[in-house]
Amino acid sequence: MIGTYGNRWANMALGRSDCLLVLGSRLDIRQTGADVDAFKAGRTIHHVDCDLGEINNRVTGCAGTVAQLRPFITAIADAAETAGPTDRSEWLNEIAELRRTWPDTMELREVVGINPNVLMRRLAGPVAAYVTDVGQHQMWAAQSLQLTGDQRFITSGGLGAMGSGLPLAVGVALASAGKPVVLIAGDGGFQLNIQELQTVVRNSLPIKIVLLNNGCHGMVRQFQQSYFDERYVSTSWGYSAPDFTRVASAYGIAAAQVTSIDELDDAVAKLYRDPSAPGLLEVSIDALANVYPKIAFGRPLTEMEPFASPIALEGT
Ligand SMILES: Cc1ncc(C[n+]2csc(CCOP(=O)(O)OP(=O)(O)O)c2C)c(N)n1
Ligand SMILES: [Mg+2]
């Protein structure tokens, strides 16, 4: 993932690129950072979108193509075949090296308790899709989930609709022909549509809920920490949540909780064991865990907080 909370190596690769092919992204501030000029500098941008209004909207000076992606990709694949092979191994090796140097699992060096990026990697399993709600858990998922085969990642992205996760998971489960679907949700957003657990039960949907409970509206709390002198109004202060395992049990959904990384693999295996049953796994995350790297407001994509050198990261 690139952008404000993107993988460090991906943003660095973007920063070094000289040609960018943008497929169906509106290039909003989450992708480019607030410094649009730095995003544009030194590269040609080809922007492909089905909506003319999106092209040269935020990022100007792009070479625009108005097209649906399926025919566009078919056409450029044909054109590439005619043009013959090009050796890009040097560039691909450079990206692979960046990826090795800046692993997502090393970003939160001082996190207390379960490292959420590591958690995401441990959720790999035989599922049709991963769906998220909105918040820090969504960013950790986007940074660190490892998709295989035709697995899909469904998230509301820039729309940021907190509470959309459970209804989205219901839709994805209905479209996935009985294959299990994982919902990654936060304790705040999950409370917005918690009543849809009954829809899950009534329709016997195989939705595996992984609920990251950090006891707060974490993404906004992190913002308050960075920019509002740790005044945690309405995110920690004056915020509460129910006992989610007991709520799930009341709906007849099997539920468990983990508080340490050692318990995680067994709990995930148990959650995935019956592919046809819904389940809930509550994972305790430290209230002060943050999403990193993050582009400081107004800074270019390649300057991400914390400003660590690879050596400092590897040394821990
Ligand atoms: C309907 C709605 N209200 C408020 C927000 C702003 N907002 C974005 S993330 C977030 C916190 C989400 O908290 P939680 O679900 O616990 O996830 P966490 O960030 O802690 O992982 C809030 C309040 C939003 N995106 N949508
Ligand atoms: Mg939370």
C-alpha cells in the first residue's frame, strides 16, 4: 500500500519511480499526501479512470485516459505483447531490496503486547476474502495482510465509513458461495452495526470476526496524540465498549479472546476450524499502539514518521 499510512518500502519505490500508471484511483490526499507537487515531481503520470472528472482533479498535468479498466488492461497487455519483452530486473531488484530493508513487522518496535502487523500476517488462511471496518485496524490490515490466489481485500478506503465492516462482510459472504470471510473490525466501529450479528446468525453466514480491541477510537486518538496535546476527548475519555465475547455468545456465536501473541496461532486455528460456522476472536491491542509509518501532514510521501534509518530498525 502507498500513501499516508502506506508501507515504507512502497512509498520509497514510488518516490524513486519515473513513470506511474494509475488505475482507477482518484489520487486523494490519502494516496498522495498533502504535498501534491512532491508526488508529481520527476515522473510522468498516466491516469486511467472511467470518470473524466477524476482525471487532473487533485493531481494536475497527468496524461489522462477515460476508460473502464478491463478493456484498458486488455489493450495494454496486447500492446506490450507486440512490443516484446523489456528487462526490468534491475528495478524489480531495487524494489525487492527496499521491501527487505523496511519490513512492516519492524515498524512498531516498542509496541506493548500483541504487534498488530504481526497479527495480520498470522491471519493467513483458507478464506475467500478479508473485509475491514475503518480505523487503525484497517491500516494494519492493509499494510500487512498477505493475500494469496484469488483472495480479495474489501475495505471502504477513502470513504472511511465506520460501521461498514459487518454489513460489507455479510454482502461478501453472500457472494462467496459458502467460503469463509474474515472481518477485521475495531471496538468502536463494531458498535455501529453490532445488531447485524443477528443477520449473520439467521443466514448461517461463515463470517470470522477478528475484533481488535484497543479500548478506544484508536485512529482519532493517534491524531489527538500527534496534533492535540494528547487530549483524548471522545476517543478514550468518555468512551466505553461492552464485553464483546459475551455479546457474541448472546447471539449464539462462538467467541474467544487472546491477550498475548503466544495464544494467537491456536486461537486463529480454532476460529478457522469449521469453515461453515461464524465466530468471533477478540484480540487485545495496547491502547497506545499507533499506525506507522505515517506521512507527517504536509510532508512528501518519502518522508515518513518515525524518521528511522534502516540500521536503527534492524538493530532492535
Ligand atoms: C461514521 C464515522 N464516524 C467517525 C469517523 C472518524 N473515525 C475514523 S476512524 C475512527 C475510530 C475507529 O475506532 P475503532 O473502530 O475502535 O478502530 P481503531 O482505530 O481503534 O482500530 C473514527 C472515529 C468515521 N470515519 N466514520
Ligand atoms: Mg479501537
